[in-house]
Amino acid sequence: MSYMDNAIEAPAPARLITPDLAKFMNWALVWIILANIPFVAMWMVGAPPRALPIALAGFAGLIAKRMSHPVQWLVFVGVMIFSLLSFVSGLFNLTLNSLVYSLQFFAEIKPSNSIEYIAATIVIIGILIGSWFLLKRDTNFSKPLHILLGGALIFGLVGADAAVGEGMRGHYFRPAPAGTAFESAVSKSGFAARADGKRHLVIIMVESLGLPSGNQAMSDKLFAYYKDSAINARYNVSQGNSKYYNSTTAGEMRELCGRWGDYYELLETTDPEKLNCLPAQLAKKGYVTQAMHSFKGPFFKRDVWYPKIGFQKREFAAELQERGAEWCGGVFAGACDRQVPKMLAENLKRATQPVFQYWLTLNTHLPVPTELNLNVENCEQVSAELARDYPMICRQFAIFDDIDKALIKEITARDFPEADILLVGDHMPPFYDRHHRSQFDPERVPWLYLKAKGSQPEG
């Protein structure tokens, strides 16, 4: 017997990655990392809280891991669709139901005009393609320790997401809680009380006009052009702010119908009298009620519910362009807002009875691109500080400035008839990044009320 025969055979080293651990790692790569990586990448700049989508992805993966490859992939696609809808609804302060309902209008917008949307689309397509191949690997781990570890990863990521977004939580998901006391610019300013037939009444809802918070440069710019001697000679100027919830159409319901909510309830209404909205109230008092919007009428079915709330005449992008407005691009391409004040003034000048004129602007809808006839390329002329530190906000203010200057030119003209004018924001601008988004109050929007003094200046 040789020495080698007498030697005790040494045990083979234990494998560091067991077959079950390999399966667990394959699972985590898809359902923890791949399902969340584009949103986790947003942590550095800011993003809506994602506790539910993270948990859904993880637990759906635990259920689907023993299913066939095509079924797993379809589950993953469903998870990604929910995650995207949840993310976008949070970003734009929409309820998920509102966003899903709005998808029917997707064909009306042009996301290809935004490099941000193009980049996001490429990333999501890449993830879906990658998941198809990664899910071909075996993910059906079974050891209790690995199942517990999967749960720990899910809840750990939920906790990390909550911690990262703690300071910005109030900037997202803002449906009106039940019982919330109602307020609006119309109610706080006393605008409706001036409906005595002696003057025209005008409401201008300004897209994404937010209330600056802690940013002096923006506070100084907001409504700055209305501190003008010609304005003060003709109007008593007051300003304030009011609560907002959800998106633009909810803002319209707030100011035009005096309630929290959205336009869906209007679509099935057979008795508009019960709505008791401001245009209908003013029509009963002898006002001609007119609405203008620089986008398409079928979008959000404004061509359907504007008449129901009492607007006798409607002008949308096509009609405004026929009257001479240029085309302005962006994700929401339509009539150039800077040319609408002239048409608004023409409506009032040719009126033979008191008019209630409403105008919803468009061009400051995010994201605001350069070029496309928006006149935002040299926004350092608006504010060197904003151009340097907040370029997208700067581009918005360039458009606000064009609207304000065009409006002031019309409403201070000698032949402009007596009118009260209320400007109000619909919601804060829904910037995707914390840097820009945190410059605005997440709960309130500003308003400015120009109350006609009742006499025209000499000259």
C-alpha cells in the first residue's frame, strides 16, 4: 500500500454559488434591478415616490418565477407599464385613473419634439428587450433563505426610495382629500361679484404658472410687468394665491365651476343647469360667454364640455390660426400664445353686450424646447440668473414675458373697453427633477387681479 493510498482524500471546496443561489440572482437581476433601474437613476435628480410599483414588481416576480418564459415576460411588461403610468401620474400630479383616461388623447401630442421623451422611450424599449433574454435564464429558486432575501430586497428598496424622496414627497400625488375646504382665485379675488353688466370679465388661466418658493429671482419676475404706470392708472391691482389639486382640467373646474374635481363628471351630464358653472351663471345675466384655447378642441374633450358649462362660443387652435396666430411647437403644438391677446381684445372691442372671455394658454407646457417658434433661445435676456441655474424655468419665463407684454399692450390701449382681468395658474410646473421642481410651492398657485377703475385715461 503506497503513501498515496493511505492519504485521506481532501473534500472538494464548497461551491460559492449554488444552483439555487444562481437562480435567485437571475430573479433579482430582472425583478429588482432591471424593473427599477431607470427610476432609481432618477434619485439623483428627483422622482415621485414608488413604494407600490417596487413592491408590485418584486412580488409579481416571486409569483411568476415558476411560470413559462413568455408568461414571465408578459408579467414583466405589465409591471413596467404600471410603473410608467404611476411615475408619470405622480410627476404630473394626476390620479392614475385620470392618466389612464387621458391616454386616449396621446395621438394629439408630439413627444418627438422633446429629447427627454425620446431618451426615455429608448431606455424603456431597451429594458423590455433585455428582459426577454434575461428571463430565459432559470429564476425559479426555492430555498426559504433566498425567498426571505428576496423579500428583504423588495422592502429594502422601498425604504431606500422613501428615504431619498422624503423632502419632496409633498410635490407629488395631489388629489383633493375628502372634505378639503374649497378655494379659488375667482372666489378669493371677488371677481364674480363684479358681474353687473357694466364691464367685461376676463379669466386667463396660464399653463404651468407656479408660485415661486424661496427663489427671489423668480419672485421678482412673477407679474413684474404689471407694476406699470399705465396698468396702475387703469386698474386696481391685487394678487394672492390659492390651493390647487391635480392637472390643468382640474384647474379649470376649480376656477370655472367652483369645485374640486375634473371634467369627466361633465361628459355625461344631461342637465347643465345643475352644474351651476360660472359661464352659465354669467350667461343668465346677459353676458356673451366665450372660450379660447391655443390647442385642439377635442383634446380632453373641451369641445364637448365647454358648451355644457355655458360657453356659447369656442375658439381653439385652428380658429386662432385662421385669425392670424402663428404655429408654436413643443410636445403640445398649437397657436402661439403671444398673439392671442390681440384677438382677445378684438373680441371685447366688437362686442355689443357684456362679454365673459376665458382663455387657457398652452406654450409653457413642459418640457419647453428651444426652437419651434417659441422665442426662448435667448432667455438670458429674461434673467441671467435663471438662464444659468434653471434653464427650463428660464424658457418658461421667456414665454410668460411674451404673453404679459402682449396682453399689457392691449389692455392699456386707449380703445380697450372696461374689463376686469384675472390671471391664475392651473398648477405648479411639473418638472421631473428636484432642482427645478423644488423652486415652486407644491400646494399653491398665484393669481393677479386687474380690477377696472371705471374710467379711461386721457390721451
